[in-house]
Amino acid sequence: MSGHSTPSTTDEFLKGLWRENPVFVQVLGMCPTLAVTNTARNALAMGLATLFVLVSSNLVVSALRRFIPKEVRIATFILVIATFVTVVDYVIQAISLDLHKALGAFIALIVVNCVILGRAEAFASKNGIRASVADGLGMGLGFAFALMCLGVVREILGSGTLFGFPVLPGRFQEWVMMILPSGGFFTLAGWLLLFNWRRQRNAVREEAS
Amino acid sequence: MSAGQLPVAAPSGTWPMFRAMVGVGLACGLIIVSAYLGTKPRIEHNRAEALAAAIYDVLPGAVSSATFRWQESGGFAPLRVEAAGEARVYAGYDTDGRLVGVAIEAAGMGYQDVIHVLWGYSVTEEAVVGLKVLESRETPGLGDRIEHDPAFLENFRRLDVSLTDDGQALRHDVAAVKHGTKSNPWEIDSITGATISSKAIGSLLGASASAWAPRIRSGHESLEVKP
């Protein structure tokens, strides 16, 4: 298209990490974001599982985009996504049953994570393999980063530990609320406040300059 | 197309749609089966480890265990080679090699999916002495409290599953009752907000105890000595 520069693969990768972060900017995938971030370990595992599904489904959807008629595209995308979620489910069970138990139903619920179907429909079905993989990697890492931001804060304040290791002095009274669902909302609100404040401050600075 | 109409993409034919759905379906099936076969040995190993640990959790005082199968002719026989589908129990022994109790696997439909548990049975007390949820997909934050809610698990420290005098049936049906209304030792105090999951545990435990307690009473001599 004339007068419109095509974003580079690096741009596609970087946008999901920060500028279009799926959690802090697009506010998508809230269900696992709030539910499984009570510990850093759970947050990391869910982040990596989603990253794998996102990259794999973007890769397959992009590779098959000319083969899939538009009438059956959503059904086909869901089939592809559900396949990779099933693979992830088996892999997590093979790594650790405790981790599988901790993540519980949320592994299967990756299928309906709107970040994944959203990227397949909005990006991978319209772009080449390289750009789609970069997009999946960026969005997946951005999602994992956001989950970690919540998981680290909630575990430290709620349990006084980080990845199970004590990090706060013994006299610290844990804020049990932080590992309960309400703690997820409070922590997410705090991070969204920080992100929005930074974005607004940067916008004001850019305007001034 | 007449003037003024927007261009509309031609609809796809039946064959391309059929080809895409069937082709992708077949490929997905292949990936899932490969992943299943590739991870199966490791998952089974993890499950066996978790089960071994759970046996000692549900049988307080046990330090070793042995697997037995129920023989149709009556009595238990040691199970040395694992065979799929074989009805089995795990006998737990103390440091002196005395039978502490029997751990039994049970499963039943919960709110979301099948709940798998391991429960401990005291032969002398004819009571449930421990319960551990091995697998469940109950609603996070609600139904999944059956796994770790201390007050709920307290129900299974000594839940009466005693048999009638003829040893053929439970004297009382195991039943989950509304939270705070438990008045008998064979009742389970439900979790508020997880009533269906609590009832599912009561129901699967009752069914499993009805099936196994009579067998254990009639054939417990064969379990007394560690093979």
C-alpha cells in the first residue's frame, strides 16, 4: 500500500511486549490473569503454556491461511488451538502433576483465551509465517510478563515467598487476601494504574517536545 | 454485478471447506495422539509416585504398602504385575509390619468432570481415616476446595462406614449434609459454595465403601501379612 510502511518482524515482536501488551493495554485474557497468579510459579507456567499455544497456533494458522475457506475459519482455528492446548496439558502432566493440579481447569480454558483466537483471526490469518510467529512470540511473552508481574507481587505479599523461597523477614505478617481472588483484582488494578500513568506521562512529554 | 454494489467475495465451494476441515482435523488428531503417546510413560510414572505418596497420607502410621487384587473366588491376592482395569487395593503396614489400613481408589462425577480420590479404610474401626483428591477439575475457588479445605478434610479423619452384622452392606449411607448440620459420624459436613462437589465426594465414597468394605471384612486375613 502506498504511503504506508510495513512493520518489520522486530516491530511485530516488540509491540506485544509493551505497546500493545495483551493484559495491561488490551485488557484481554483476564480469566487466567486473575485466577492463577496467586504464585509466581503458577503465573510462569500459565504464561509459558499460553506462549506455546499462541506461537504454535499462529504458525499453523498462517501457514494454512490460503487453504482455509473463510466460512470455516473460526471452527478450524479453534480446532488448531484446542490441539495445542491438549498437547500443553499432557506436557504439564509429564513435568509435574502438582503444577497441573495447581493450574487445574485453567489449562483447558486456554482454548477460550481471547488473546489466542484474537491473534489467529486478526493477524495470523492475514500475514506471513515469520511475522505471525513474531507476533505470537511478542504477545505470548507480553502475556507471560503480565502474569509474572501479578504473580510475583501476590506471592511476596500473600505468602512472603518468591518461587517458594522466603524473601521477607519472619516477622512479616502475610496479607492472605493477596493470594485470594480479591488480591488478584487489587494487584491488577495497581499495575493498570501504573501502566496508564506512564503512558499518559509519556504522551504529555511527547506533546510538550 | 450491477453498478453501485460493493464487491462481495465469492462463497467457497463445498469441497474446499470439506478438505480444510477434514485435513486439519486429521492433522490435529495425529498431533494429539503423538503427544499422548510421547508423554504417557512419564505421566504414568508421575501418577504412580503421587499415588504412593497419597497412600501414606490417607493411612496415618503406615510406612510401607503392598498392592492386592480382589479374587472373584473371594479373598485378596498380592498383585505383582500391574494389569490395567484390575480392581485393587493398597494395604498399608506400620514399622512392625502390622496392617494399619487399606487405601482404595474411587471415582465419581463431580460438578465439572470425574473426581478421582484415594481414601483410607481402617479395618478395625470400620471407618474412613483419610481422603486425598488425586484428580479433579472442579470450579477453581469453589468446588476445588474439596482438595484442601481443612474443615472439609476433617470429615474424613474418622467417618463411620461400619457394616451390618451380616457384613454385606453399610449400616448407614454416607451422606453429605448442609454445612453446620452434621450430627452423625457417617455424615459429611459440606462446604458452603461447593455443595455439588461435596455431595459428589459423599456419593463416590459411599459407593466405594459399599463395594469394598464387605470384601475387606471377609478377606482381611489375606491382607494382614505383608507379601
